[in-house]
Amino acid sequence: MRAIQVLTTTGPADIVVTDIPEPVAGPGQVLVEVHAVGVSFP
């Protein structure tokens, strides 16, 4: 699965697109599918 990771919060240049394993819900947990998010840097 492709993910956008922000490893440090110094600015938009720190945003990295990477591949990560598909998340799996554990016992007593739910998995929420997110279609869009907003990101703002001051």
C-alpha cells in the first residue's frame, strides 16, 4: 500500500511517499478506510 509519511515537521519538503504493509485490525480493533485527508504546515 502506498503511504505518505511525514518523518519530521520542518516543512512540506519532508513529505515522503513510500510503500508500507497493509494494516490489519487486531482483536477488539477496527480498520477505517480513509479516502482523503488534509495536511497543513504553519
